[in-house]
Amino acid sequence: MSRYDALLVVSFGGPEKHEDVIPFLENVLRGRNVPRERMLEVAEHYYHFDGRSPINDQNRELVRLLRESVDLPVYWGNRNWHPLLADTVRQMRDDGIRHAVALATSAFASYSGCRQYLEDISRARAEVGEGAPQIDKIQPFFNRPGFIEAMSDRVRAALSGLPDAKLVFTAHSVPVGMAQSSPYVEQLESACVLVAQAVGRSEWKLAYQSRSGPPGQPWLEPDITDYLRQIRSDVVIAPIGFLSDHMEVLYDLDTEARAVCDELGVRVVRAGTAGTHPAIIRMIAGMVEEVPSTCPEGCCAPMRRPAPHFATNR
């Protein structure tokens, strides 16, 4: 039996209509020195899809399935858009929840994908004040069998449509300084090895996407579009670094990367993300029932001078 009395899904959040886009991005960028021109450039990505990010609908489906599989109340709160995390924690307090376990919708450890969620939880509890439940965050699940099974099924399905293509995994690029303060790259490479082995591939490449920092600041490379131009080959792209098919997957891969492949005259199939694959639901249910490994306070330390970026799970 779980020692917890609730499961909290914590995610990034995203706009749901055109008029949400700018307020949402202002939430994302609050306190960061990002030029407004850059914010408006990112806003165009959302306007390309009528201002609606798919991440909230995907989280609604995740929560629905978890409520059918977990013998605990399941709550959901976001970092940057409704339902906001503090509002959710307040509802948990009012419902009598005293000790919850939190799952962030990020499989890999980095400041923005792990430590920042701990800070979000701490800030939300402080805002709620007296009576706010204790909340432990589950460690990233990059090498859990359920995650590997789900990604392997997605990649296998994509390869069936293009069996001789090169296999390229992608993840969100982050500043090199941020990567050096966490096991992000090591965990990504470990997961890629496990998935590649499961689908019978000995050769693969890890590339990055969604870079957004200043030109002079080093970020993880190679960028997926640069790599596509380098190999000029049929390719299966597997966004292993993202849990769901949210905005960055739809725009950076299905729009920009596909346009590069069309320009080069090569074929591309994009593998699905793990999403709500049954293995993921089983994995989360199992993690809640056992005594999960939770994040220590000092994990995934930020860079000394964190740079503004859009390292997100949108």
C-alpha cells in the first residue's frame, strides 16, 4: 500500500487559445532578460496551431487514465498556465490531502526538467501556507522499463514505415553549463542505447532541438536540422527527450525538420512520444505503489548565471 494519500502530476502548461499565448509566454519569461522580439517569434509557433498547445489535452488524458489505474486521488497542476500549481495545491489542502507524491512530465534530469519542478512545488506550498500538504517528487524515470518499452514500441512502429532509414533520437537542447550540472546527457544516451537495443539497431545518433539562447552561448549540439543537412539521408526521428507530442515536437520536428527533409529530397518518419502508452500508465502506477526514489534537495543545480531559454515541456 502506498504511504501517500494523493498523486500530483506537475507539468509545464500551455495556452489553449490565441489570446492565451502572450500571457502564457510572459509567465514563462517572468524574471528573465529575454527580448520581446524573441517572445513574439516563439508566439508565432503557437499561432501556427491557432494558439493552442496540445500539452493540456494530453495531460488531461494522462490524468484520466491514471485515475483508472491508481488507488489514490490524482491532481494536476502546471508551472505556467491553468490549472496553476498553487491553485491545485490549495485544492489538495482543502480536500484534506496531507502527503502527496508528485510526478513531473519529464523523464530526464536537468535544472529545467527536474530541479525547477522542486522549486515550483516549494513555491506553491509556501503560497498556500498553513496546511499545505507535504509533496515528494519522484526522480526522473529515463531508464524505467515502462518508459523504455513505450519508446521502443513507438520507434519500432516508425521504423516499420521506413526500415532502412537512419535512426536519430532528439531531446531539448540546453545550455552546456546547465548540462554539466546534471546527468542530463548521460541519461539521454543511456535511454537511447536501451531503446536502440530493443528495436535491433546498433547505430543511432542523439541530436538536439529547440535551442533558444544567445548566439554566443554554447548549447548542446548537433541541432537536428544541421544534422539532417549533414547526413542527407532517409531518417526516423524519435523525440525521446519529450514525454508527449507537444508544441516543440509539432513545430520543431513535424514542421521545421520535415521542411528540411523535403528540401533535401529525403524521406522522414517521426516516431511518437511515450505519451499515454499503456506501459507508461503501468509504470507510474507501480512507482506510486512502491516506495519511490524521490529527488534530493540538491539535485540538478542551476548554473551560476542561468541564461534565459525556453527549455520546456510544452
